[in-house]
Amino acid sequence: MLQSAPERRHVFISYSHADRDWVERLQRMMAPLLRGSGQQLRLWDDSQIEPGATWREAIELALAQARVALLLVSDAFLASEFVINEEVPNLLAAAEAEGVRILWVSLSPSFVEETPIHRYQAVLPPSRPLEAMDPVEVKLALKAIGLEIRKALQPPQGAGAPLGFVAKSASPGRQEGSGQTPQSNPPETPRPLAPTPAPAPAVASAPAAAPAPPHAAPLQAFSVTTAQLLRLGGAWTVERRSLDVRGRQLELGDGVSLPLIAIPAGEFVMGSPADEPERQDDEGPRHRVRLEGFLIGQTPITQAQWRAVARLVPPLGQRWQRELPLNPSNFSGKPDSDQRPVEQVSWQQAIECCRRLAAITGDAYTLPSEAQWEYACRAGTTTPFAFGETISPELANYRGSESYANGPKGEYRQQTTPVGMFAANAWGLQDMHGNVWEWCLDHWHGDYEGAPFDGGPWLNKHDDESGETRLLRGGSWFYYPGDCRSACRGHVQPGNADFNVGFRVVCLPQDPSLNP
């Protein structure tokens, strides 16, 4: 009989014996973490079964004691009758019933999308299996897996603690923690947003003042630079031009402001065409959506903006529903961290940020619906990216050492970058492609059959803050260019808080039918 979740202590590695070498390589990479953790971090695989022990009973006991399950997925793994018919179903049942975290990694090309494993979030992009990586990439990937395991074993914090998370193929990952990821030199000082939001001080001497509500303020002009990526004379060229857009500034106190861009009402075709490179089945069927106008953050929420909201005092007679950590981000403590996107925040924490903004201003703040996000990202375009048929590291922060559709390659920065350092799309929004994945309001659905046509969130009947999977959009610094396309979809459980997941907010019209 399975033990209760608090008794679960170690990591169960599920693998094919044909892939034994990968288990040993991961153990070597994680040796410093294992030595320094005592019994708090322990990897278990079937090579540890004692001589004379009953093999099946030993595996069942190890399954019952696992707090995290790491699945090393390959064609050999999926061909194993015992793994697929007994081991994996037991692990997935424990994930659903007791909160065991399911992590999986693609070792080689396989039909994993035809199995229940595919419902759970991969630690690394399945489109890039470990066997396809060069030796340096493999070591970075093994380190990322080790960090993910360590984070998954951390004690839960409050009701929103992470469970096993679910995602699409070629999507994001993970959870709250303090582990550092491989980093390059800090990026150059970014071109500031216009108007320039001032960074918040490291420590507030007094509670932050209430923000000024934007709904009564007139729209003001924002000056940004937009760009197109064109192939001219056999070479890729970035053409830039100035752009004036309209929006509002929400003052958060302590000299920190939140720029919001006005998105016009309109109609667009959501999803990707069948011939779009790296298209996934969950990006269809394509369908028309008509939306009301709304305001959306010009960039993802920054660490300075997050701290300002976390310090807010609730209105008289109210209490905040959830405490917010002041500095949750992995990439904090750097000279430009105030202007980097906040990350390692869960969906529930992002919703709490929206609730606080709504309570203080009286406006309808929330996360964008998936339709709102894609509509705003495309900004009237129908190409894979808002900048054209492909993407360049000159225009976004992603795994720039890889290309999309024979596009340009460039720097892989290996960390977040300050918001606003790249060109805006045609509606004035920045960092819609890459930097951090962004939470959306919707529950996950495997395709668009039955999706709403009015731009609202697609929510299941019993909408609450439980573990039902939520949407992510936009890709991140850690992911491949194809994962940053306008139509690309990710999904994870709402308790997930990862070093490449953040969010931006929307402010909806004051029409109750449009406010979830």
C-alpha cells in the first residue's frame, strides 16, 4: 500500500537497462549535492536492490517511499512492458493521489506523446533529447536536471505547494528553489522603457502607499522601437523603426511604476497553420476569436514591481489571501536584477499579485487569457513570430545557439535579461518571445476543440486554485526558438514556481462579463 506523502523521502529513477549509462552520468553530476544533503537528497534505482531480495517487492517499496519520480524516457524505456504497464502507472497514480512529483527527460526520439507521461512537464525540451546534444550541452542539461530534483524535494510552502506538473511537448519547467543555473556574463545595460520605471529600494522603510488607479487617467503616449527580421541579399537583417503607442502608468509606490499598453479591440485567427515549422497538434484547430480592448503590461512583471506589490498594505477591513515572498527570483542579487523579470512565482502567487492590484485600484486586474496573450503577442501578424518568419537573438532572449527555420544563430545568454532591452512588437509589447514563460488564466486543454470565441479564459467547471493544470506562453531564456513562437503552448500545475516562469498582468474593461 502506498505511504502518505510526508513519509516519502527520495527520488525514484525509472529507466530502461539499455540506458543505464545515463543514470550513472546523472549520479556523477549530482555527487556534490548528494554528499552535502545527508538523507534529504537520495537517488534510488534498481541497482540498489540487495542480493537475495525479492525484486518486485523491493521496487514496490521504493515506489511507496518516493517523493519525486524521474523518468528517463527513450524508445527502449517505452518498449518495456513492466515499465509501461506497472511502474509508470503506479507513479502516475501516486502523483494524482498523493502529490508525488513527476519529472521526465527525453533521452532519445520516441513516441512519448502517445503515452500518459506526455501530460506531465518535461524537465528539458523533448524536441531536443539528450542524445542529440553535444558534450557541453549534456553536462549543462544534467546539471539542470539535478537542480530540478533538488527543488522538487524542498518542503512545500503553504497551500500552493507544487505537485507534479503537466506540460506540452517542447515546453517549460519547474519549481521554487535557490539553486543557481549556468550563467554567462551579465548582459549589457538595457535601453530603458519609455517612460522609465525607477527601481525599488532593496528594503522599504515603511509600507508602500496605495497605487493610483489607472482607469480614471487618460491614455498617454509611449515611445518604443519596433523591428522586423528580413532576409535581404542572402543575409538576415533587423530593420528597426520608432513607434508611438498609447497606455497608462500604474504607480506602485517607492518610485516604481507599471506601464500598461492599450490593446485595441479586434479579431484574429488563433493557433498555427499545419505547415508552420515545429508546430504541435495542441495548436489547432485554428479558429477566429473576437476580443474587446484591454490593457496589458508592456513587459513581464519585474523584480522591483513584484517587491512593490508584495509590500502593499491591504485596504481597511481586508486581508491579503496569500503572503508573497519579497525576493523569490533565482536571478536576484545582480546589479540589474530590479529590471529583470520576477521568476520562481507560482500561478497562485501571480493571481495574488493581480488581486492586490485590483483591491488597491478598484480595476479588474488578472492574468491574460490565452487568447488575449496570443492576440497581443501577434499584434496583427500571422507569422510564427511577431518579428517575422523566424527569430534572432538580437530580438529576444532564448537558446540563441539554435536556429528556427534556418534563421540566424547568436548568443545563448543562459539567464534572464532586463525587460525592455529588445525591440517591441507592433503594439508596443516587449519580451513576448522568450526571457520567461508567462502564466495565463486558462486551464489546459489538449487542443482548441470547444475553445471560446470571445477572448475570455477557457476554464473548467469547478474553477478554483487547485492543482488543475494552467497555461504558459512565450518560451524562455532556457528554451529553443521554436518554443517561443506566438502559437506555442505550455502547461504546468499552478503550484509550479520555476526559474524560467514569470507573468504579466492585464487590466480588463469594467464589464462584468469580461472579468473572470
